[in-house]
Amino acid sequence: MTEKKSADFEQSLERLEELVEQMESGELSLEEMIRHFEEGSKLVEVCSRKLNEVEQKIEKLVKKDGELKQVPFEVEE
């Protein structure tokens, strides 16, 4: 991920966290909640796309038996 994309991801994630915190505070009007939800939904899409891009790059770069081979990316739970 380039520095620009990384910064965009980090900024999007930070803003998403702010929105969630504000929504959880219970201090927003219904209109503000809707605006926050809409903005948050867009930010989730941005972060998801960027994570998918990174996942695809990782799959292409995984080394197995001394050779670069594509293997599925698995997240440990």
C-alpha cells in the first residue's frame, strides 16, 4: 500500500471511529444520526476496498517452498 493509500485508510478508519463514538454517546438528533450513519457506511466501503487490495497483494507475495506462490489469505480468529 502506498503512503497515500495508507494515509487515506488510516484517516477513514479514524473518522469512522469518531462517528461511532458520537453515535454511541446518545447526544445526536435523529437527523445527525442519519448523517453519521450515511458517512460511516461510505467509510466502511472505502476501508473494505483498501483491505481487499492489501489482501490480494499479500496472496501474490506469499513464499512457499522457496518460490512465490499464491495462497489464500486466512485471518486467525
